[in-house]
Amino acid sequence: MISKCWRRRVGMVVGVVTVVAVILVWMLPARLAEQKFPIFLVTPRHAHLPRVQHTPGEHLHTQVGTEVPPDRIWHLDLKGGAPRIEVIEELMTVAARAGATGVLVEWEDMFPYTDALANLSAHNAYTKDEVRRVATAAQTAGLTMIHLMQSLGHLEYALKLPQWAGLREGESPGEACPSHPGTTGLVIEAINQLMTAVKTPIIHIGADEVFTLAKCHRCRARDLAPLQLFVDHVAYVARHVKSVWGVRVLVWDDMLRRAPSHLLHSLAGLVEPTVWAYGPDVSRMVPPYILRTYAAVFPRVWLAPAFKGATGPRSIMPDAARHAANTLAWVQVGQRMRRYATLNVAGIVITGWSRYDHFAVLCELMPPSTPSLVLTLLTASRGFLTPATLHDTHTLLECPPHVVLDPARDPHLWAARDCAFPGANVAFFLHRYARLRDDIRVMQKEVEMGGWMTAYNLHHNYSSPSRVREATTNLRSFTSALRDLQVEAEAVLPQYHNNATVEEWTEQHLVPLNSTLSKLARSAAELLAHKTWPRRPLKRR
């Protein structure tokens, strides 16, 4: 009896201790959060509400590494989804805190060109005052600003127009003729206007993906190899820019990878190649012998991973895990080549394409891509990708303690939609959109693969009403959810982009979903309108 009573008392004591321990463990994270993190207000879960301004935390666990590229450049591509100036100003600060030392601005048609180049500018291009605000924001954040002006390929925004159509190398407006004097005249005047507006110590003249060379009568008359025409043009532009403006000149390297040694040597001292590859295995895409060749020719070489715009022309959210792995791979390749091939890595340019080219649809918008930008910049500036890197990403994105950033399980870092970085409410909106889009695709596939709403059924108005209703059970709820998303898009996206971008994104993403649902609704209505059906065989109509 005494033994039973004793055991009962011991059990009660153990139970009380266990409850107290559980309470203490539950409270501990909150206390640690108070000590290690400032208290953040979470971006509203309702994406249609205004974004709240927050004060970023100051404490980072990691510091800039000693064996990392000395310059880390954020590529700001403005040829699609150009952000509002106040958003760019915020992002400059975020990028600088993540380890960026410069910003490569690809203006394309968003620069306010004047005089003979006035038609280069889009109707909604930035004003001169806004260009100066971008430059001031970069300077305030401690970032070196670099202009990017394409010089041969990707000149679609000029060559599509009647004024410059005569400069095309072939049928496509993608490439200009390197033998036409108007090409260098156009490029040099555009560079002069960029540099007059904002003088920068470096300029990037692009020159990537020149798919058409030596096709026009001018080029054929010169009887030179295509790569010779390319190199001569790049050398002429670079030499002019260096002599007039006294700046360093960068070029994308893809066209140089197949160039013989004597052509590469003709560019030595004129340009600095920017070697780009966007997969996790960069050594397969750019074999080491290419980098060894560059090391023997060029005093400086740049490396280029991506943080967005490299996994599909219609992507809506960057694969941050893939981009961070890509960035880390380039950092490690640079370290190895510096040791064993004396490759002088001047810096790393983390690209973020807004479109695959001028004619392509929008890919990932810049503001919701901030988590990927921060993670890749931290990886590039620290030289590693560890839990400490993720902790600092958490801090810079102003995430509350409950948010867990785990690229292994959440490669797109959707969890960051609960944080407070510029664009978090767009990420929240995009997450809802992606889920609805996928649900609609599943329903559409089931309808197409099923046997009751095929083209045959519709042609003959011959189907089972119960099967039609079953296939379209969620049609009404999906339609309602899509209307809600349209309202949210009109409320959230204008906080970051001009009306043209909002309309374009909506037309590319929401309108097709509405068309799909409308088509399914019409098909279902037509089939359900019939109450009796003829005997077989059905006659062709």
C-alpha cells in the first residue's frame, strides 16, 4: 500500500516537472529571438494590403571572405518589369548589405535617349531625374554603378524599328551588321548618352549570343571569317570607349570561346571577358581549358552566375537553391583557377534577366526575387553556403523567427513570403497564383485525359451529365479564386511596377487561366444542355 502511494507521488512530481520543462522549452525560442533578432512586423498575409516598412536588423553572423571575388556585381536588367525608382532605391541598400560592391544596370529601352536616338526609348522610359536617382541610390549604398549597352547582339529594341531596320545582319532584328557604319554610330552615340548622364568607371558592351554573322552583302564582301568580323567590331567599340571615356570595358564571353588564339590576343588589354554559365556544373559548360586560355590572354576575367531569369522564359519565382549552387560553383572554380592557372578573377556578376530577349515574355519580377538575390550575394561574398549563410539571409530579408529558410526542401524559398523585404507581398501573391494555376492545370489535364469532354463529345453533344459535373466540380471555386487574384494583382503589383508591367504580367498569366476556365465552362454548359441523346451510330455533322 505504501509502495503504491509512493509510486503515485513520484509520478505526480515527474508529471509536474515535465509540464514545467515543456513550458520552458516552448518559451525559450521566443526569449532567444528577443536577444538575437529585432522584433519584426510580418508583411500582411493579405497581399492586397499595403506593404509595411521595416527597420532591418544589424547583426550578421558572417563576414566577407578573404578568397572571394573582390567585386560582386548585381545585374539589374530593366528591359522587362522595370521597378519603380523608390523600389530600386530600397533594393540597392539590401544588395549592399548582402555583399554587393556594384550594380550593372542594363537600361535597354528604359533610358531616356534624346535627339537622333529618341525613338530608342520606350514610351514609359525613366526620366533623366529618375536616372540620376538610381545613380544616387547606388552611390549612397556604396555600390559602383556600371552601364550595360549591347553593341551587336540583342539590339532588338533598335533594329525592330524602321529607323534602324537597315542595320540588321539578316532577317532577324536580333543582330546588327558589324560592317555597317551605322551600327557603330548607333552604339557609340548610345554609350555617349549613358556616360554623359552618369559617368561610370566601367562599361559593359554585351556582345553575347550573336547568332547571325557574315550573312549580309557588306560582310560577305569583306571576305572575313565570322569571328574575325565579330572581334574587329568589338575591338573598335572598346577602343573608342576607352579613348573617349577612359573606362574599363567588359564583354560577355560566349562568342570568344570558339575564337582562335590570335583573335583573342587582339582583344587583350581592350576588354575583360565575363564568363557566364547558369547550371550547377559550370566546369562542364565552360571547360577549364577555356579559362586557362583566358588567363594567358586577359589581365582580368569576370565570372557570372545568375540569381533569376535562367531557368525558363516563363518562370515566376527563382529557384534560389539552384542559383546559390551555381554561384558557389563559380566561386570555387575561380579559387581553383586562381591557384593553378593564375586566372585573375576581377569579380563576379550575378545576373538577373527580366526577359530572355526583347521579344520574350516576362520571367521572374525583381522584387519577389530578392530572396534569391540576397542568398546568391551572400554566397558569393562569403565563399560558402552554410546554415550561417541562411541565418544572414533570414536577417536581411527581415524574417520573423517562425520562418525557416530551407533551400533543400523549399528551393524557391516560398517561406520568405512571410518576411518583410521589398516585394514580400508580391511573393505571397505569386504563391497563391502558382497554387491556383497548378490546380487548374490538373483539372484541365483530367478533362483532356477523360472520356466525357473530348472533342468528339463536344462535336456530337454526347456525354454523361454526371461525369461532366464530376470533371468540373471545382470550376466555380477556381473562377472565384481567379477573380480574387485579379483584384490582388491590381492592388499589389502597382506598388512596385508601372501600369504597363502590371497589364503585361496580368495578360501573360491571369488572362490565360481565365480563358481556360471560360472554355471549360462553355463546354460543360453545351454538354449539360442536352437531356436526351440519339441512338448509335452517331452521324457526322
